[in-house]
Amino acid sequence: MGTGLTVEAIDLYYGAAQALRGVSVAAEPARITAVLGRNGVGKSSLLRAIAGIQPVARGKIAIGGEVMRRTPPYARARLGLGYVPQGREIFPLLTVKENLQTGFAPLKPAERSIPDTVFTLFPVLKDMLSRRGGDLSGGQQQQLAIGRALVTRPKVLILDEPTEGIQPSIIKDIGRALQFLRDELGMTILLVEQYLDFCRDLADSIHIMDRGEILHTGPASDLDKPEIKRHLMV
């Protein structure tokens, strides 16, 4: 059995403001779980908590059954967590190859290579290895950000709005890549997204968030229900 991710009743604060209220989410191996909601409801805060960037006040987060207390982000990466942040956060002055190699940080020296899977899923990266990250289009940068996360050999992959501001052809490429990682590698995938059609086509299960809470959990087909869509309309 692969490595799952569980989030149980977490609270998260920014100063006095509460961003997450008793949030529980489960992401299982060989499944794509999507968290949806309007802007500012706490979706990114949830991923930042899972990644260890933002500490939680209460509740627990476990990767493969191992509970993360004050575990720093690099230690979570060593346990198999890959994180693709919102806005991609690639290094614009480094080449594509150097950006991918930044994923070596949590790996043992013997594992420090770029897996063939990265270039199978995103052939454009192979053609652009010597180009600077900042010279790539937004869609190519998103592929690079996912590729960099895959270099860390993740068992659990979390992605923050991977389709944001990206042209439709590359959205399709990213969707196919995530399906491959789920179906062929049995990876646990949790993504935060606002693009309903992408989630309906791709996700196995969904969580709907509003004002820092999970309002609904169910299969992706629930996205066709009017009472669910209402919580997603801007």
C-alpha cells in the first residue's frame, strides 16, 4: 500500500485571524483528491500547513501514518512530500536543469538524478534544459515546478492551483501527467483548484471549503449538484 496523507481537525492562525477551523482532509494512494473553494477561504493555508511552512495551532497532520508535529519542510520532503506552490516559485535566473537539480536537496547522494519520468511527462523541459527559468512561458514554468517536485521522488504530491493562468493545451498536459502519476505510480495527489472542469475530469474525490472550514466531502461527480456549485461561484 502506498503512502497516504491525513489532516485531522487542524486550526491555523495568522496572528489573531483564524484561517483554518477544524479542517479534516484525507488523501489516499492512487487517488486524486481536490480541494475547491472561492478565493481567500483557506485552501493555500491548508497546503502550507501540510508542507510545514505554516504551523498549526491544533489538530494533526500525518504522512504515511507518521504524525508531523513541528517537523520542518525539508524533513517532510524526506518523508516523501512533494509541494508545488501557487505562483510556481521557480528560480528565474537558474537554468531549467539547475531548477530541477534544486529538488536534490532532500535526497541521498546516490539518488541525485533527474528521473526519466520528468521528461516523459514534460518533453518541453528536455528541450529547454539550458534555458533560464525566467525565459519560459507561464505554462512551461508550471511544468518545471511540477518536474522539480517529482525530482524529490515524492510519494505524496500536493499542488496549489496548478492550472492558474495557464493556456488550455498545457492544462491538458498537466492533467495527463497527474493521471499518469496516479494510475501508473500509485501516487497520492492532493490539489487545490478553482477550475471546476479540471477537477470534475480528474479528481476521484473533492472537499469544498468556505471561510476556513470544510463544508462538503464527496465524489467529484458532486460538482454537478447546484447546491455544491453555489459555494464555488465568485
